[in-house]
Amino acid sequence: MNPSATMQQIIALVQCSDDVKSFFSLCKLQQRKVQYFDSGIDLINQWEKQKLNIVAIVSQNEILSINGVALLEVLQKRKMPNVPFCFILNYKNLNQHNAQLALNAGAADFFALPLKIKNVETRLNFLIERWGELNSKKNIKEFAPYKTPLIKRVFDLFFAGLALLCLSPLFLVIYILIRLESKGPVFYYSLRVGTGYRIFKFFKFRSMYADADKRLKELKHLNQYNVTAETTADTKIADEDYRCDECINAGIGCKFPIYADDHQWCEKDYILNKKSKGGSAFFKLKDDPRITKVGKFIRNTSIDELPQLWNVIIGDMSIVGNRPLPLYEADKLTTDKYALRFLAPAGITGLWQVEKRGKGEMSEEERLLLDNVYAQNHSFVNDIKLILKTIPALFQKESV
């Protein structure tokens, strides 16, 4: 056993303000000790003399300062243990050139002031626990434009084909029920970004009425939100303009559409409104009027996701991989920090679906970091392990 594994783990704060010190005293860092150092020289001296078990370094200094990239390079030259090195900065002091310089030198992350406890806890704990995997030079060298291995493709075709064959009676029943309950197509699609930022049509069973947004106008008297929300909803419905503000301001058509029947909805607007208001996009009702009775059932049981098996058959996705993202989310993930996730296959199930299910709420940051871990370590054997873990994970409470 590594002796350092039994020693007190230390997170080193280098030349940080009193406010930052107080902030870290409130963070839950998995029983790790936070220790303060006046400078990089102080850090190195104590680290070497006292044989400290430092597992992360956080520096509140400019990237080009003596306690910034220069300190990081000194640690590397002295062959100190390789641990995550993070910066605390004001956004106004962070430019792309300096950030790239820090990343090239081996910096792990940047925390922007004012700090947020949940954000720092999640990211720092994750970096410490997964640093060996995230920083594996062997895995990084192997990365190239992703091409599905033959054994994975054969398995995807076999598994998806068998599933479609076995589930065909269920598909037929769902098809009939959707047709009987409401007019419109049984399937709909939205655009998703998968491996290598490739855009494809992402299929699902339709779970909403095709004219659901128009019907909301009839229900606005049940709106439990404030006047502003109601006015916004009414304006959208009256104008029959389903573009989000971003597209309207740019004077262009919707960049993030969901298609069904003769209508299209803006997926970005729908999801952002739903997330901010904790319910349907425009109204807070006991039951979302957009969702049909059949739709509610297939959503709760994830049956609405089954048409993605066809995406697997035609090669857009695999059974196991990182979930493909809506266009507006993928647009934000073009930096080196997150682009790594797009070097892995897009899939129906993956690492984050089983890693955190039943263990509490998972932040978007942690999900993205887990996507990076999968991208660096995916293999056919690991995919089989994830499939076996997916089955018991389905019975946990959280739906991640």
C-alpha cells in the first residue's frame, strides 16, 4: 500500500486572501485538510521537508505571476507529485491567451470570483479523485478522430437489432395508443451533437400534443407564475413565434428546433424556461397540458427513448457512450476542457447515468467531467461493464 494513501490529504492554498480562506473553511472537501502557504517557495519547502500529502493546489494569483504558471513549472522541474493545480481569478483578468498558456503548462481548472461553494466542492473533489485518469498521458496520446471499432459496431447492431425485434410488439402498442389519443406523427426528432461535433436527427416517441403551445393560451388563467411570466407566455402564443430570444434578436430562424407534425418548437427556450421555473415551459400547473396521457407514461418509463435504437442501427449512436447534446449546449463546450467528451462515441447510456444514480443530485459540471473520464477510458470491456451496471441503476430513485 502507498504510505501517502494513509496520510492526511491536504489541499494547498497559495497566497490567498482572507475571504478565500474563510470560503474554503465552509467547503465540504471529503475530510481533506486545507492548509495555507504564503508563497510558492513556502509551499515547496514545507512539502519537501514535512513530506506532506498534498492532493491539490489552489493559487489566487495571476497566471503569469511567480505563483502562477511559473510555480507550476517549478513543481514539474523538481519532480514534485503531479496534482491538480487550479487558479482563482477575476474573469476580467482572464484572457484566452493566458488561459491557453496555463492549460498547456498543466493547469487543471479556473475558479472565477465570486466563488460558489457547490461549484468549487464538486469540481475540486472530482479533480482530486479522478486526476490519474484525467491526466493519463498514455490515454491522451491515443486520441484521434473517433472511429467505431468493429467489435463495438457489431455489438451495437446485434444488441439494437435484437432489442428492436423483441420490443416490436411494445412499439406497435405505443404506436397505436399515440395515434388514438392525439393527431400528429408518432415520432419526432430534435437535432443533437454527437461524436466529433457531428449533428444528427435524434428520434423519440412523441409525448406531447402537436398543438400543445397553442392550447396553453386557453389555460393561462391557471398560471401560478407572476405577471411577467404570464405576459411572456401570452406573447409567445399570440405571435406564434417559437424562436428563443437569441434567435429573435439575431433576426434568424430557430437554430435549436424540435420537429413534429407541421409544427416546430425551440428546444432551448423550452428547456431553459422549464429549468428556471421548475415545471412546464410557460406555466406551473399540476399537470403539463402539453403532455398526453400516453406521453406521461412513456416518459416516466423512459419508453419514449426507445426509438434511439434506430439511431444506433444507422450509426449515429452506440449503445454505450456520452449522451448527445442539444445544439445550444454543444455550442458552449468547444474549449479544451470539455471538447474531450466529443472524442468518444455518442450513446444511449453511459458513465454518468450509472455513476451518480441513487447518490443524490448531480451538477452539470460533474456530469461533463464524467463525460471526459469516459472519453479517456472507454473500451469494449468497459462498455459491457457499464451495461451491466445500467440495469440495477434503473431501480434507483434519481432519474439522471
